[in-house]
Amino acid sequence: METKNQDTSFECADRTMMSAYICSLKDGKHPGIIVIHEAFGLNEQIKGVARRYAQEGYVTLAPNLFTRNSDIMNEKNIESTMRYMWTIPPDKRGDPDAIQTLMNKMSETERKVANLFFLGREKMEREMAQDLMDCKSYLQSLDFVSKDRLGIMGFCLGGGLTYQLSTMYPFKASVPFYGANPKPLASIENISGPVLAFYAGEDERINAGIPTLVEAIVKYKKQFSFKIYKGAQHSFFNETRPSYNKEAADDAWETSLAFFNKHLK
């Protein structure tokens, strides 16, 4: 089906003008899905994901959660900074001393990215969560969106934020891809809608959180299902990355689409 796709912007509660990409069918009123980008920001790959779901009958909104720092937080700068971070063992990537040592080798721009994205990660994610609540409100303000039928999904950074937002608002369906657990874990008690999560079999850092997540899901009796793709790497859904796994990505696409169709339509 033909869709209408365009860049847009809207005002958040703190007066920040949020940049985003919105896609919809040309006619009618449809359920909405927020599509949250990976650590590399709102790029053409994420816009492509938004278009794919829109073609299936959804209004999709893909925000640029780096809008506040768009002068330095772009795909090129983030990727060059991440190359340094990948030289740190996974269990040390949250260690401020290890990050500070590595920052001595970075350019000025890369140090700014590292300060925001790694040393200031908790503050940044709190701001992003609030921005996403504003995205939800923006979607609900559109007369071509079914306000009571909203879903949310995201990848990597966006996967963790999908979990987090599901504890903050009663989305009808939530689909995190290889996302970190919400903080605090007990906030899972606040999830009201069903969750479908996807994981890569070779994603040791993210998968380490699955056992405690499942314990909390069972404790609070939530509607939760997940799939782990044996042999797949983190970011397996992204066709522009070396980690792309077509078999896993195709299955995740069909499974997630069926999930959204069941709970949003």
C-alpha cells in the first residue's frame, strides 16, 4: 500500500523541538507505533522500518532522540566513538575509569559523544524516556491515529527504551529488540500490555539480563513472550550492519507484524 512519509517536528514539554519521521497510509484512521532507533540515531535504516510497518496499516513515528545534541550526535560521530568502546571488554564498558582512559585517545568531538552517551548515559536515557512520552502524546493528537491503540518498538538502545516506556504508559503492544531490562526491574509490575521480545543468541551482554527479567515477569504475572535466535549477533535486524542475519530478521518481521496485528487492530 502507498504511504505518505515525511520529516516532522513538534514541541516537547520542556520546549525542545523534537525531530521525527512519520509515515502513514494516505487515507483513514489507523493504530500508531513508535519506532525507536538504535544507538546510531534516526537514520535511513530506521526510516525504512517505519515505512514497512506503515505499509501494513499503521501510523509510525520514528523520533530522533538525539535532537537535543544533534550538532555532535550523528551516525558518523557515534560510530567512530563506538569503535573505541568496542576495544573495551564487555564487562568493563560501564566502568568510568576505563572510559576516561580511552577518551585520551579520542578527538574532541568523540570525547563529547563519549561524555554524553557513556558517562552521562543515565541522565540521557531519562531525558529520552520523557521525550518518548511526548512522542506518545503527539501521536495521540493526530486525527488520523486511533488514540487508544498505540504500540511501541525499538532496537538496541531503543529496545531498552521500549521496555522502559512500557512501564510508564499502558501501550497495547510492546516489541523490544535486544534491549536492556527496565530500571528498576521492579517497575515491570507497571506493564499492562503484552510484550514480545527478540534476542540474538550471541549477544552475551544483553542476554545476561534475561534470567532476572523472566523472574520479574513471572512474579508480576505479565503477558510476555520472547524468541532467541541461535547464532545471531546483536543488531541482527539491521540490514546495513555486518551483524545482519536475514533468516532471523525475516522471522522477527513476520512474528512482530502478527503480534501488532493481533493486539492493535
